[in-house]
Amino acid sequence: MRLNFLQTICLVFSLTPQLFAQTPPERPKLIVGIVVDQMRYDYLYRYQSKYGPGGFKRLLGEGFSCANTLYNYVPTYTGPGHAAIYTGATPALNGIIGNDWYDRSWGRSRYVTTDTTVRPVGTDDTRAGRHSPRSLLSTTITDELRLSNNMRSKVVGVCIKDRGSILPAGHIPNASYWFDDKTGNWITSSYYPDSLGLPQWVQDFNARRLPDLYLSRPWDKALPEPYAESFNPGWDKYDDGKYLPMSLVPENFPYDLPTHKQKLGYGLLRFTPGGNAFTVDFALEVLDKMELGQDEYPDMLCLSFSGPDYCGHQFGIHAEETQDMYLRLDGQITRLLRALDEKYGKNNVLVFLTADHGGSETPLHLQDLNIPAGVFPESTIAGPLNKALVEKCGRPGKYVLDVANQQIWLDHAALDAADFDLEDACEVLKTWLRNQPGVYDAYTPEDIFELPEDYPYGPEIRRGLHPRRSGDVLFQLDPAWHADDKYFGSGGATHGSPYPYDAHVPLIWYGWKIPAGETFAPVSITDIAPTLAAMLRIMRPNGSTGSIIQQVVR
Ligand SMILES: [Zn+2]
């Protein structure tokens, strides 16, 4: 059939509205970054038979899964993880070498986001409120988005944990909110635009006292049937992490939250599924009250769920509690995606979901199964290390300043005064460490740059090293060993290593211009930020070392 000119014009115009309806806009109205704290890659599948259709399964079915996404540095902790996702850089450049480290300029150990120059806003608790992103040394994708259009894009961070909100939101966000255990409120600090006080809508939200509601009911299993995917019965002997005082009372489902709250206060919310629900409650309020996604400039909500990390630490990766946490989180993700559909439409919102690190097996459990594993007593080694130094140099003194995250910081002035060469002191520490069970190897930063190319996890170890911040000696443990003896010596689980259980995380893209699909091509966690930059046609963050994931960029 041949159409004349008039017929062709009519046909084109009759199709045009449909074409417009189906074509995503040039830029998304909103980007929602979801970070699930301590989510291992296998949780997408291990619990799948009990997930609903609208959460993780929907993301996997309609979105694009980068199924081979790994952390490309050590240590795999929450602060460095959130920083790497959003800066596209590793600790070597973004400076976030841990959740805590010895700060030589402060002369003491520091927490990653502590900033004594700012005031708490929304609480009088200085420990909870004096935080900022000032320790982060490179820009985030959220910074670049704001810089790209004269600050017209809005950026907001929301997370129960301060560092999970602050680091993603970057240096110049519109707001960053986190949770205060003392008041049960969302709070911020004077670093942010709300320096004069919480906006009225945040005060109104806090006045609803939702934490009281979430902690007024026991925590029972979401589903009545046994959780065959978890280790039960018999897991009780392995769930004794020392993270939660609740564990002092041996207990199982249903957990009597109202009674525990009387002793533990609002901090209890962190460990329970209500914390994730409360995070979504507030995120939806942010979208509404801060009017995100309402104009031609893409806005960004950085959302991070802390509950799975607290729970995984306390109970371990095979606990029914951990499974229940994920089943209920699946419900919260369902709720979030539905709300985004209704408010913006799927084609207008770009979502990515990933994790800040994975999680280990419980060493005690592996040992009982005859699989090599162990806990290195890091919290007790400062004394013996110092003793070894004193014996070598022959002069008493306190040479070890701090031991944390498998790193040792030495007092250079004290070594000088004792006429003890730093290099010789480091040799003493390395020899001592290499003779301990579970220690794979020990190094100075200089050694690390001389490791042979095929040294196991050599590049990951190098990328975790910051020239001004890292310790004088660092050590790695064997697979399935961890160094958090203080909290998880007798049970529970942790993370921090370069090994797959800590490094392999989900990465799913969904919504705006994202094709359904999956790739097993290697992806690094630092690829997320450059990929977002490519999608938005803006510059990638200034320390970014990642690559663009070609399959998801249109
Ligand atoms: Zn953790």
C-alpha cells in the first residue's frame, strides 16, 4: 500500500502521542540510589522463593543486573563502601580508609564523619549530631550533579546511620538526615543548609513518633512457615554477636521489643525491621515535602538501609532473623517502587540498588563444619606488639599509637627519641604478625607497592591505601578469618576483607532507559558513579577511577 503525502502526515500525527508516551525523557526526573548495608549477592536468590513479586524480584525481572559486581579495594566497611559507590574512587583517593582510623593531625582515633566544628541540629547529643562529609577528599556523583547546573538539581541523603547518609549526599547537598538514638528523631548538623534548625516538615514528621509505634509490637517472623533457607534449629550457638545488648537475654522469635526498648531506648530500632520501614516513611516524606523530581533538572535521593547490617552482625548470615530482615525489606522496596510509579511513573525514575559490602560466614560455625576459619584477636595485640618493639630497641616506651582495621600506627616521635629507625620497627611488627595464626601476610605501604602483579588481592590492597592516612604496617588474614574479636569473637558475623563473601554485592539498575537483562561481565563498585555520569551527560566525580558499564547506558 502506498500512502500519499496527506495520509503519511495523518499517520505520523496519529502515532505521535503514543511514541511520546513510550519514549523516556532525555533525563530522568529523579534518581534513587539504594544501598543495602551488608547485602551479599546471594541474598537476591537465597530467599527468592519467599520474596513477593514487587521488590527484589521486580528489580531483577524488569531491571538490569550486573551480577559480577565486586569491591575492588580493602577494607570493605560501611564508610568506604558508601564513599566508593558515590565517588567512583577507592580509599586511595577519596581518603575514606575505614569507619575509624588513627588521625595523626588529631593525635587520636577518629570516626569517619566526626566534625567538631559543626553543631547538632535537631538534638542536643553532640556525639550523634556533630558530623559532616569533610573527611571525604574527592567529589561524589551527587556533587557533580549539583555542579553541572548551578545547583538546580536537588540532592538529599537519608539513612539511619550518619555515614550512610552523609557520604553519598556529598559536600553540597540540599540536606542529609540520619537517626538520633536519644530522641528517636531524624537529625542533621549545622554543616548543611538546615543549620538554623530542622525544617517545620521534619519537625512535624518527628512529632508523629513513629519509632514508638515500630517498637510497640513484638518482632515476629513475617511468614508462619519454617525458614528452610536458614540454619534452624541449632543456630542459637552461633548468633551471639556482641553488637546488641538484647543478646544478653537468650531469646528467639517473637522478640519482645517493648520490654527491650525500656532498657535500650530508640537505638533498638536500628536492629529491627521497623528501622527500614521508618527509613522509607521518611524518604517518601522527603520526596513530597522537598518537591524532588518536579522539574527538568534531575534530583537525587540517596537512600541507605542500615537494618540488614546490624542484624547480620548480631545474628549471622544463616540466621532466621537475617532472613526475616530481608523478607520485610523486600516489602519496603515493593512499597517504595510502587510509590515512585504512582508519583513519577517508572520511565521517569532511575533506580540503582547495591550494597556497601557483603558479609562473612560465622567462623565458629565453619570450624564446626571442619572448614578453616578463625577470629584474630586484634583488640589485644597492641601490648604484645609494643613489647616486641621495646625488646628490640632496648628502651621502654609506648611506640604503638593505635591498632584498627588490620593496621598499626606508630609514634614516630617516640621512635626518633629512642633512636629507633621506623623501618626497623616495622620489620619487628611484620615478623611478629607473620607468626600469628590466621595472618596471611604483613606489609608496610612501601612493600605494598612492590608486591608482584599476581600477588593475591595486591591491587585491592593498594587501592585501600591512602598515603597520609593509612597505618605504618598493615596485615591481611586468611580467607574466613576476621579481626573483630571484640564484638564477634564468639558468634555473629562481620566484613572487611577482600574475599568474595565481603566483596561480591548486588548491582541492579531499573527504570529510566534501563533494558531488562543481566551481565556477568566484571563490574567494579567504582563503575557506578561514572556510569551515572555518562547517563546524565555530566562529568564524573573528580577522583573517579571506574569505567562506564556500557550495557546500561543509552
Ligand atoms: Zn557492618
